[in-house]
Amino acid sequence: MDNIVTQMIILLLLVVAGFVSNKCGLTGGDFDRRLSNFIINVSCPSLILSSVMGDTVPDSRLIVPLLVTGFLTYLALFGVAWLLPRYFVRETYMRGMYSFMLMFGNVGFIGYPVVASIFGHQAVFYASLLNVPNTLFIFVVGTVFVLGGDGKLRFSPRTLYCPAMVASYLSIAIVVFGWEQVPRVAAEPLRLLGGITVPGALLVIGSSMAHIGRHHVLGSPRTYVMAALRLLAIPVAVYMLSRAAGVDETVNRINTVLIGMPVASYGTMFCLKYGRDEGEMVRGTLITTILSVVTIPLLTYILF
């Protein structure tokens, strides 16, 4: 329990570092946009690939259950995320933002270290398989949510071949064909580049937060409704339904922890990349990240 709380505080301090850096004139503006594009197109794909290049091979019998559980979970989350904002978000153009925040947690950035601290380092590989549908949906459905606030669905088939998706396809191939010994000369650069993802994404969030007025930082009641759903109600429902469906308990627990992560950092970076106002997304990300210091340990205590 203490390790989980400590990990969440460490990640929150990186957000604070981004905020301070912006106030000191070191980040912001074009720097944030360029760093966001670098994370999306280079460091995160590297993180995805490096996650399947470890020294240990997981139980192959869990590979299919992990992928099936992940895809079914995100199909269900899509329906929930599309429906619920209509009941607590008045502005039509803003519902897509809240749909994104409800559907996508910070799996790749925060989920991996949290899973490792709870279940051990080998569980990160299982988390990476559960993260495959997250990566798929966040670059397909996630961009639709961010760009579709005007009521128009915008989807380009090119998102299926973006760097993160290509990395996901390659990671699945590595698992399926059992390529255990990836040469160090290939794995180590990917690991180092992937290591930029977590601090880089959190610095961008903190830097973006510096542009929000003090009276807006705490958010509105709808932000806290979203936070309660994202951090507690939805993961508890996922856990109970998966347990009733007979999903392997280890798979179910890891999946539940991943679903209970704060809002994905990609939301802020997508807003910056596509020219959308990131204020609401930054507030949702910040508030859920702060609250997750309490809710993630609480979730694991209640369910496990």
C-alpha cells in the first residue's frame, strides 16, 4: 500500500515540475506542442515495444484471455463513455472531451509502474497486452472524441497505421511468435526512448496547467462526477462483471487497476496537436491524478 501511494506522489511531483518550468519560462507554447508530438510519435511507440522485450516470458495461456478481456472491456467502456456525459455535461461540444476522460485512463504512463508495485515486475508484460486495445481505441476513438465535439465524427484510416499502432502490431507479433531474445542493440535504445514518455507527458500536463486561471483549477461539479466514475464506479463495475463472467482472477485484478487510472495524458496532447482548447482536459487530468493517490490504494484494498 505504501509503495502505491509513494509512486502516485512521485508522478504528481512531475506534474508540479512541469508547472514550475512553465512559470520560469522553460516550457510552454511551441515547446509543449513539439514535445507532445515527440511523445505520441516516438517515445510512446518505443515504450510499447520495449514492454515486450523483457527477459522473462509470461504464461502463454494468459495471452488470449488478456487480449479478449482488454477488447471486451474497451468495447463496454466505449458505450459507457458515449452515453454518460449526456446526463451531466450540458454543452454538446464539450461531451466528446468528457467521453474521452471517462474511457481512457493513464495506462501507459502511470499504469505500468503502479501494476509493477502491486503485482510485481512480470505483471507489466500482462499490462502491456491489456494496453493493446487501449492503444488501438485511443488513437481511433480517442481522436474522434476530441475532434468530434461539434457533432461530426472524424476518422482517418491513417490512424490505424500511426506509430503507436504499428508498435502495437509489432509487440503482438513478438508475443505470438515467442521472440524471447531481442538483441540488446535494438531493445536498449527503445527502452531509453520509451523512458522519456512518463516524465515528458506529465511535464506537458503541468506546463499546460500553468495557463489555467486559479479560480478554474479546481474544476466544476461535472469534473468531480467524471472523476468519481473514472476512478471508482467504472473500475468496480468492470471487476464485478468480469468476475461474474469467469475471467481469470489475476487478469481481472490487473485489468481493474489499469481501468482505475487517472485520465490519460494523451487527452491534453491531442488537444494541443489538433488545436482544441485543452483547459477542460487539463483540469480533468490534474484532478483525477491528484485523487488517484487515494483512490488507487482504496480500490486495491476494497477489491483485493
